Amino acid sequence: MTEPEQNKPAHHPDYPEPLLEFMRTGWRERELPGIAALDQVPCHSRRREQISKAFGGETLIIPTGREKVRNNDCFYPFRPGSDFMWLTGEHDPDAVLIMRPNGNGHDAVLYARPRSPKETDEFFRSAQYGELWIGRRHSLAERSTLLGIETADLADLEKAIADLDAPKVRVLRGFDPLVDRTVEAPEKPEVEEGEDPKLDRDSELAAVLSELRLVKDEWEIAQLVDAVDATVRGFEDVARVLPADRGVSERLLEGVFGMRSRTDGNALGYSSIVAAGSHATTLHWVRNDGRTRPGELLLMDMGVENPQLYTADVTRTLPVSGRFTDLQREVYQIVYASQQAGIEAVRPGVGFKEINRVCMSVLAEGLEALGVLPCSAEEAVDPEKQLHRRWTLHGFGHMLGLDVHDCARARKENYAHGTVDEGYVLTVEPGLYFQPEDELVPEELRGIGIRIEDDVLVTSSGAEVLSAGLPRKADDVEEWLGMQREQGHRLPG
Ligand SMILES: [Mn+2]
């Protein structure tokens, strides 16, 4: 369990034998009070039943992944694999869920790292696993109680996999090198000429997991509401430190939102985009090394990931001075109208593509009105042409959940070419972007980028905007910004 001596970083002091002997003795066991099943246990077991039904008679291996090295013996903060998290609720690295068929369904066993054993020196010598270094872990029994699942020692994983009936095993690949190595990769399915490529057995497991995650249960919706509410507070924090009359660095604003994400949530759901002025025309502007300027716009795309790892994904475009200019407002209204039409189109049974069509046609009409399209809006949105996309750049939105781009491995027919259903949560986020170097638009438009993004729950009758705590109409945005500025700075607590 303890890392080999040659991997020890140069700054670690040696252990003389008397110290080793001394460190091995005199430690009292500390019981954790209040270990009881978590509220979400029934949700996790219901989800395991769903995946069990989908793959009856087959063994499923779903790892969470390992810590990733940042440099030498320093790691990036660990984040569990989302499918694994959805099925177990376990947060620690290295764990692996194995579901073995039992004739009637599946027996689920969580292979996890136990507490630092006292038979080795891991406890005080391993900077990666030693509880003296990283804090007390739950014992396997405690984990079992908390998560409502049988647990086993991670040390037995390799043997457990070797004992499986290999042809009937499916693995969620790309997370755990030991699992990927131990279970032979599936053969690529043969495809007749002209046929679409087929998924191999393991990719099918990934696809089904993504597709099952499309519908959020009540507990998940509560987590998303929690993430969105924290995100609303984060945007308020930022608005309160954004001066109207002078510039500040994009990173100051990024940092203020980050502070909220770490106090109210687990982390950021994705790297914050804080894009002042023409930076807003770069879709994934995450360098954030610019400065705001009075008179310009500020586009911020930011989301808090809550403690249960569900994330919000919200974008607002603010006038730094407090009021949109006439031209900024004109473009903003087009984006707003597109988003409003998109939100109104969301209801159970509507095609994902249809929501996109609605958003894009409003944007194209706006581009026609601005006089920048080389043809009519109707002609531009022709599936064979799509000329408006020079300025709209991306689709209307995506699923949201544990991942910011949730359910990413779902098959096309169940996502981009499918319909949305009750319990889906998705973003609606049209935008217009005029690159500073675009010679085909009037000079005054160059460098303007506007996106409005909200998080929407599909209900039985339509859609509920979860992020309605942040106004999105131009006038309301101005009023809100003014109100936040009056309140003055605040620290999350
Ligand atoms: Mn988004």
C-alpha cells in the first residue's frame, strides 16, 4: 500500500528505525458517531435496478477513476466518475462497482479502499493514502451503512475480476487502468457497407448509462436547484464587485465566483468563462486575463457544482456601465427573443432539434434585421446552407446534471435526434457573436458577443426555468445590476 521508496519526493525526510517503531504504537481507534443510511440511498438502488434490467445475466464493472497527477506527487482535486457517482454516491477515488448477475437481477458490491491498515506504515508514511496525511476515511462497514451497498476491500478487486465469466462482462472503460487492462476489450462489431457504425458491448453500457441519466429523479432535481441557487448567489457576488466606472480584471470576477462555488458547493462545474468586451466572441474564453471596460459588455458563463456534484450552467451578459447602449440592447433583444422562444418550445415530446430550429430561426431573423445576412433568414436556416451559423456558432443547449454536458454518450436517436421528456433538465442558451476581425459585419457590431443561458426542467406541461432567480430581460438585468451594486460587497459564509 505504501508507495515504493524511489517515488518519494526529495523533500521527504527519512525515518530512522526508532521513529518507525514509535510511530507504529499508541494509536486509539476513533469511532464516528451518527453513521446512518443517506437520504439518497433509495435513489441509488433504484438506478442500479434500472441498469440491472438493461443488462440481465451480464456482469457490469463501473469504476470511479483514479487521482490524476498534476506534477510529481501533487494531484488534481479528485472528482468521481459521474456514472459511478449516479449508481453509488461514493466520493473517494479508486473505488469500483461490480454488479454480478444472480439469476434474478444483480448483486452489487462496491470495492473501496479501507481505512489505513495498522499492519503497514501507510497510516503515517503514505502521502497519497495515509489517513494521517489526508484524513480519516470511512471503514468498509461505515461505507456500507451510509450508501446501502455491500462493500469489499479494493485489494481483492483484481482477483474478483479474474474470477468473472469473461465473455459476459461489460466495463465502463477509460476510468481505471487496472480494470481496463484486466478485462479484455470487446471486439468492434462488424458493419455492412453503408450501415452506421455499431457500438461495441462496452460502449453500449456507457450509452445506456447516459440515457438512463436523462430523466432526473426528485432528489436529483433538488440537487440541481441547490446548484442553481448557489450560482445565482455567485452572480450576485460578482455584480456587487463589478465597478461601473473603471475596469477590473476578469480574474477578480472569476475568483469571486470561485469563492462562492467552494463555500456553497463542491467546486466549479466547469472553468468559468469571464469574457469582457470582445473576449465574449471566443466561445470558451477561460484564460480570463483581460479587464472590463465601462461601456462594454461582460459575458459570464459560470456554474456552481453542489456538494453532491450536480452542476448549474448559467450565462449572463451585463452592461458594465449599468445601461446597455442602443446597439447592445438591439442585439441583446434578438438573443433574448430567441431564448424566450426556445424556453416556450420546451415540453414533453418536443424534438431536441425542434427547440434548436425555433431558437435559430429567431436569431436568423434578427441577423437579417441587422442587415448582415447575405440572404434571407429563411434561406440561411436551410439545412443545406446554415449561413447564420457564422454568428450563432453553437446549438441551443444541452442536457445538464452531474456533468455540465450531461448524458454525453447517449445515442443520437435518444438525444440530439430524439425528443425531450418530463424530468429532463437542459440549458437554453442561444447567442450571437461578431468577431472583431469579421469584415462582413458593420464596424460597430464587431467585438460584441452576447449569450443568455438558463437551466430548464421539463415538467408535465412545459418547462420550469430553474435559474429564474437571475433576471434575463434587458431592463430587468439593468435594474438587478443596479440593486446589487447598492447592496455592496459581501463574503459568502
Ligand atoms: Mn451551457
